[in-house]
Amino acid sequence: MRLAELSERSGVSPATIKYYLREQLLPPGELVTTRRAEYGEEHLRRLRLVRALIQIGRMPVATAREVLVALQGEGLDQNSRLGLAMGALPPGAEPDPEPDDPATELARQQVAIMAEELGWNPKELPVAAHRTLVAALATLARLGYPYDAAHLRPYARAAVRIAESDLDLLDEYDTALEKIETAVALTVLYEPVLLSLRRLAQAQESHRRQHGRLRPGNSGEGAV
Amino acid sequence: MRLAELSERSGVSPATIKYYLREQLLPPGELVTTRRAEYGEEHLRRLRLVRALIQIGRMPVATAREVLVALQGEGLDQNSRLGLAMGALPPGAEPDPEPDDPATELARQQVAIMAEELGWNPKELPVAAHRTLVAALATLARLGYPYDAAHLRPYARAAVRIAESDLDLLDEYDTALEKIETAVALTVLYEPVLLSLRRLAQAQESHRRQHGRLRPGNSGEGAV
């Protein structure tokens, strides 16, 4: 296919495709005349992966290039390849700078307790996500909202069930590049879905409890 | 207490407290001399609520002032007060501008189907969160990642369980202001917790499946 068709089928503009070619994120097409190159299905899959990393995942170009090179490494299994791409993804929520104060130390301990409870392998915890989690918990403590393992449990269990359904989705995709592209894109694109669903569910649950309380003879005590 | 103690107990700097006083987000203290004011526990609770709305929730000052005035309205029940504060909270994820294209129309329909499945009251869906959800789903479709009600279900169920545990937490707080403050603060502060837990859980689940697949004689086909 020509560049115009590659653009149409990938949803990436011709100017951006040319930029990716110059940056060597995308291998050159096959020259059929001095001015015209042909692109194949492999280009399309690779382009969609580049789009997932950079446009959707907001990965810096230099990082994306490193990831793409690393993905070509021999002897990597599916999990390592996925881990490579996912681990390089900037966190959806910006972590605070992490001072080594007692709140951070406590957060690290609580995460370790939770990970053990869940049977998680400490070696398989992506560094960026782990750092974001520790920073977020330390912020909670510093602002005077204490938490413990019991507070984290419902969140962790929900995250596990969501991760299972995320991984199920990948089974629908055939090729290596498609699986990685989809994992990166859906991880990022479902983040606002999850956060807004939580807020909608909170409103419903608050409404439900208020009703539940009002029905059996409201003492007036239920109002905030 | 004096302003210095109010600052220490709230974690809000004296300069910021003075700013809130000037902006009438906080009622003035009781003047004991011409140069010294005394503040009470009610000031502390109010200040913590203001901090939750503005510093944690990133609500614009003008919006926070409107919320604080509205919260003083007579005849509002707990659910309405909570809904007022939560509904004015800017979304954790910035929604895309929402063009009225087929992707948006489809997203609205899918959200309506999901809400009915969950028995949600359409009148109790906060506007901002609903808009963020519709925009996020429309983005998925526009980028060529189709979804349907079945894809949303695990996210929605997880959100419902999280919301139940969020609401349970509020029971630990006594006063009206404390409940609203805590609801706002924990909603925002647990967002990076939830997102990073999902990424950690994905890595664990990917690792688990890879192992599960490798054990019974790896055909080499499992690698991405």
C-alpha cells in the first residue's frame, strides 16, 4: 500500500508517519520508483504499536525507540516483551517526588504486606507503577488520612479482577505486535473509564445508602 | 487556637490560611485583641474541607466558594451535600472535547445499557464523570479499539465494589464537614493508588499466565 493508505488504515496522519520514518521508529518502505515507496501489513502493525506507545501512551520518542529495539531481542518470552513495553509507559498519574521520610517508609512496608497477601512476586512489580503507588500512599499519610492493609485490600482485589479481564482481552489478538500494542493502548485508554466509573458508582452507592437510611423512619440523624 | 496552631493542625501554611480568609473561604476568627484572632475546632474542620476541595481536588477557588455556600443551604440531606461537593470536583482524567460524532452517540448508548444493567438511577449520575466516561469510550472507538457492554462489565463491577468500600470509610467520620472533606480527598488521593495497582496486577497476571502456559510443555508458540 502507499503512504496515503497506510495513513488511512492506521489513523496516523501522513506528516506523523513521515516523522516516524525519519526518526527510524518505522522501517522504510520498499522503493518501487525513486519517489514512491510501498508499505506492507507489517508496517501497519508496527505503526499502530508506535502510535500506542507515543500518541496514546505519551512515551517520549527516545524511550519508544529503545523499547522497539529491545522488543526485537532474541529469546524473550511474551511476558518479558509485554513487561518491557508496559514498564516503559509513563504512569497515568504523576507520582510526587519521593522524599525518604517516615510516610514513604511506611508506604513501602504496606505495599510489601499487601503484595505478600496477594501472593505477588516482588520481582514482577513494574518499577514505575510501584513508585507511583508508594508515593500516592505516602501522600495520603502526610495529609493526615491514615490507611492500612485493610484499606488497600478492596482496591487491590478490584485491580486483580480488572487485570484478569484486561489480559483476557489480549487473547483476541493474533500477532505479537498487536498484543503489545493493544496492552499498551487499552491500559492507558481504560484509565479514565475506570476513574469515572468509580465516581458514578460512588454517587449511586451514596444515593442507595441515603434511601436505605431514610426509609425505616428517618431520625434526622442521617443527614451530614 | 491561634493561626500558627491552626496551620500546624491542618497542614496548611499560614500564608495560604490568610489567603483563604481574604477570599472568604474561611470565616474570620474571633478578635481577642486588634491584632490577634482566635480560631476554633469548626475553623479547623472548615479549613480541612477547603484544603480537600482546592489543594487536593484542584477545584478553582470560585467553584469552591460556590460549593461552600451551597453546602450551607437548609433542607439538604447527606446525599445531596456529598453530591454537591463531588459533582463540582474536576475529573481526575481530562475529558476530550466531545464532538457529536457516531462514536460519541454509541458511547452514550453503551453507558445507558450498562447503567440499566447495574440498576443505576440515571438521575444520580454526576454530569462531569458521565461526560468523562462517554468521552473516554468514544476515544477508544475512534482509535479502532471496539468495546461493548461485555467489555465494560468487569470495570463497572470493580467500580461498584470500590465505591462500597469508599462509602464504608466515611462511616468512620463524625461530622458533616469531615465526611464531605474525606469523600473529596479520598476520591482524589486513591485515584493514583487504583491505577498503579491495576498496572502491578497486570504484570502479575501476565507473569502467572506465561508460567501457566510454559509449564505443560512450551511449544514456542506462546511467545509474543
